[in-house]
Amino acid sequence: MNAISLLTGLRFVDSFFPSGGYAYSSGLEAAVQGGAVRNAEELSRFVVESLTTGIGEREAVAAGLAHDAWVSDTLEIAFTVDRELDAMKLGRESRTASRQMGRQVIRLAAEQHPRPPLLEDFLAAVEAGHSPGHMAVSLGLTLAAAGWSKEDTIAAFLYQTATGFVSAAMKLMSIGQREGQRLLESWLEVIERVSQKAAHQRVLQSWSPVQDIYAMRHSRLESRLFRS
């Protein structure tokens, strides 16, 4: 990967990118209020389970298949996995959050110069309501267009997800920046392993009942800092 490809892709996974991810906790807020996550150890367990049996088997695979769509110049692959992902995301808040962040990514990605026709076509389908435009799919297409490998694309998506959990935890719990960095470091091997596995999978699946239940409970919390 050359420097331009690296920097182009980093724009879309950087915390500075206006995807709106800071407004979502992916169910962590409900888990904290429900007493399931009370410290760094329990947070790590919650996140690792999500990365391995939930997001790692579902969104990570979707990001990889979106990468395949770019490489093969076949958007139908992206449309199919986008719809499958929409059907598999059980919570309304989770679906909405993923769609909103994904649309922000693909809108800006399609406006790059020179304009990538495949990304423009995907954006047109999303804007017309023909495809949901989930974050994993949008980012998979975008990083593939930037020249990133499939495995690196999946790893970047998972790392961005992990940093989102840490960012939310720092607002919800007694976890500081140094502890957050220690947690991220401890998850790197997990992210690498999950990325390698997801890069060879073509079927979306998921088993993360605890995370899904708390994500669905979020809308019923009496007080909330996050939108999901």
C-alpha cells in the first residue's frame, strides 16, 4: 500500500471523520446501567465477545464482501450483503445508527476526485432507498477504492468499532485515556485473528445475545447520553 492509499483510507476511519459515531454506544450504555459492565475487565469481555461472535461474524464479513464487490466491479454483491446485514441487525436503533454512519461515509467517498463510478452508483442506490447503506458495507467499498487489501479493510473496520466502545466507555465509566489505550492494545490480536477469519467467509452469521439484548433495551432507558 502506498502513502496516498494509506492516507486516503485513514480519513474515513479517523475519529475526526464526521460519521456521527460519537453519538452511539452500540448497547454499551444499557449494559453499564444494567450492571453487566462495571469495570475495565467486564468491558473487555463485552467488547471481545462482540468482536468475535457478533460483529466479527456479521459486519466484518460484510465489509470483506463489499471489498470483493469493488475488486470484481460487481455492485450486486454489495447490495445483497447490505440487505442481509439489515435483516440480521435485530435492534431498530442499531440498524438506524449503522445506516446513518454508512451514508455519511459513502456520501463523502463518492465525492472524491476523480469520482469513483462504483461508489457513485452505490450512493445513488442508497439515496433512492434501494440499499440500506450500512457502515460496514460503505467502509468496505471505500477502503477497497482507496487501494487497501481485504484483510486490512476488515481490520480497520473492527479497530474503528473498538475505539468507539472505548470512547463511549470513557463517558460512562471510570476509565481514563491510558486505560483505554491499554484495552485497545489488548484487543489487537483479537482484531487480527477475526480479520483473517472474516476475509475467508462469505456467509453472515451472529451469536451475541447479551449485546443484542442490551442494544434493544437502550431505547427504554430513563436517561441516555447516547442515541444507541
